[in-house]
Amino acid sequence: MNVTFCGNRHINEPDKIIKWLNDVLPVLIDSGANKFYLGNYGDFDYLAALALKFQKRVHKNINSILVLAYPEKKFELSLYDQVVYPPIDDFEETGSVQPGQEIIKCNHFMITKSDIVISGVIRNVGKPAQTLAYAQKQNKVILQYPFYTIM
């Protein structure tokens, strides 16, 4: 089972998010989740990567995959098992992506590859809200912070 994460760039209560992720992730892993797609564009993405690294101490079979929209983006390699650059142009009907849309297309790639979305979207604005709306349109199972709520 494949999982991705979607959340806001700025998080006010990181300790609460980490605790929630550390509650949710073992349940998903025990249910068969083993491949996790992550972005690298803000606090929620970083917290998700840290939580997965923590889970890997017990669950050796899980794979964390960093999905980057920009090859030059810096990241902490030790947090991920694999790094991919998705075929962004495949998601644009015209064959090209408008500048500034790379992250949205990258998020769509992760949603498309996943069965479940773990959402830390706290403010319903911007790219995270757009990504969550896309996941809903794709009928993905969504676990929304701060609950185990399935949307």
C-alpha cells in the first residue's frame, strides 16, 4: 500500500504533528503500507520525513521516497531511501508545465501513486489545499490531522 503526505509549509505546533504522525504511521504500516512518497517544501514534509525515519527503526520494510519538482532542491539525504524526479510533463495536457506549477504537478504525481493521503492541511489555502482537493477528486482515503478522520 502506498501513502503520501500533504500539509502546510509552516506549522505552529510541530510537537503535536509529530505525536499524531507517530500514532498514525504504525497503524498504516501494520495494515500493509510500505511505500511513502514525500515532498521537501516545508515544515509538514520535514516532520513526515522525521516520523518515517523514526518508524524505520522498528519497521525495516518501509521505503521513503523523496519526490522533487526541482533537481537543484537541497535535502537531507539521510531521511530518504530514494529520490525521484517525476515526469512532470506527463501531467500537463499541453505537454509543458507553466512556471510555478511544478510543485502542484509533483503533488499530483504523488497522489496518483498513492492509496492513502496523510493530511496536515490546517489552512485551506494555497498549494496544500489544492493538493488535498485533488486527492478528494481522485477518491483517495485521506487521514486528516488531528484525527484519524477518513475524508
